[in-house]
Amino acid sequence: MIKMAVTLFNGSIAETASTLTGQTVAVKSYYEDTETEGFPVPRMAAGTGIIISGSGYVVTNAHVVAGSSQIRITTPDNKTHLARVVGYDTATDLALIRIMTKGLSLSAVDFGDSTAMRPGDPVIAVGNALGLPGGPTVSLGVVSAVQRQIPMSEFIFEGLIQTDAAINPGNSGGPLATLDGKVIGMNTAMIPMAQGMGFAIPSNTIRELVAKIMEDGKIIRPWIGITGSDAHIGVDQGAVLVASVAYGSPAHQAGVRRGDFILKFNGKDTPDMRTLTRLINDNGIGKAAEMNIRRGERKGVLQIIPGESPGL
């Protein structure tokens, strides 16, 4: 036990933290004014970004930058730059952005293999917690679990790394790393009512999605064109209540209407929107599927062919 403590706290943590803060940026996103009782109200979201290339490519969470009219990045040298969204994936809450300043020479992170992480492995989380002045916040913890899912989430959020390292608002998009500085995840969510329950997107997922965004400008996923919410239509039966149907979408062409309950997709229960999204992804683009619905007191089966998700 004494030997382990000496190994963990021999100064290497401070050195690793210093390296990681030099590979991390502060992200501020500004949104078009929204009208509230006739008065314009500007909005701003703050988070963290991980530098993945010296020329200015950064990964962060989609919820930090999606829909913004302007993005400002503060680099480790405390200089502020404008950035643009290259592409993002709302399903996994990941975005790739690029700093627009030319001639940058930033320090990029070194990704590790997230599949090698085990519960109990020590990790460091870095991010701009609560947007406090003075640079990023560093917290220390362990991997609490792997292959986690977050229930009651609008995102797919599967295969996540759970950690007890402190994750706070503003940490979104920051690195979760091993003690030798290998980034094995991106801090993306926490459970506010719990103690020490933070979650990170695995590094292997990040690298895969970034490669697809660099190639296509987006993540191409199957899409049927509805928004929905979780509903219960019986004591033990859950369903998806269709809130809206995009005109001309696969769902619209199949005859889905607002107010329908989606009970099954390809013969499998759809107790919530998250499950339906997963089943649609598993089905793929251009492949016909069956969808069981209930409309009022009537039940029926619709044929639907998922299409390609719209771009940004």
C-alpha cells in the first residue's frame, strides 16, 4: 500500500496534468438571440476541447457547439481565436471543430487504447470546470466501470467509461487520461444527484468518429424523421410517442402521424426513444423494416425504409 501511494504521488501526476492542460482549450459558443417577452436574450455555452492536431483541430461535445453562431477558443497561451464546426454527431454528442487562425503550432494529445482500461485504473480528468478563471481544473480518480450506458438520456451514450474523478459543468469535452498522459476518453456527462459518477466517451470511439467526419463532414446514420418521447401505454409496456414527423421523411412516407405510439421495430420492443434509435441504427440505410404502431385504439404494421440522416 505504501509503495503504491509513493508511485501515485511522486510528482508524475502534476507533470501529466501540466502536459494535459497544455493540450486542452477553453470553448465558448455564442448563439443567435432568442426572443423572450419581446426582448432579445443572448446565450452562451462553455466547455472544454481536446487538441488533436497542431494545426488547430479540436474535439469537444456536440452540445457545447451545435447550432452556435460563433465559437471562440482560448488556447493554452491564453490567446483567443475563432473556430468553426467541421462536423458533429448528435447521437454520441461528439463534435470536431477547427481553429481558424493560420500558422498554429499547438501540442496535440496522445490517445490511448480505451479497451485496455479496467475498473480501478487511476485516471486524471481535465477541464474548465464552471468556467472558473485561472486555467483548467484537474481532478484525480479511478475508472469505476466500463461499457456503461446512461439511462434516460437523449443521446445513445453506450460503452462509456465511468469514473469517480470530479466532472462538473464546463468539463464537457475535456480529456480523461491515464497517469502517463494517454487520453482514453472525453468527459461528457455526470449524474448531478449522485456522488462521483462521471462518464467519458472512449478514445477508440472518438478516433473512429473523427476519421468519418474528416472524410464525409458528418456521421452518416440511418434516419426515419421523427421526434419522440418515452411513454407508457400499460402497466408494463413502454412505447415511443411520436411528437413530430418531418415532411417527406421516411416516416412521413410510411404513414406515421403525430400522436402515434411506436410499439416495435423489426419485431423488437421500443420502450423508449433511445432503444428505437439503436434499432434504427442496427437496421441501416435503405433496408426495409417493419414498425408496429398504435393509433387510438387501433394497431397496425407499417413498412418503412430508413434514409440517410440530414447534414448539419
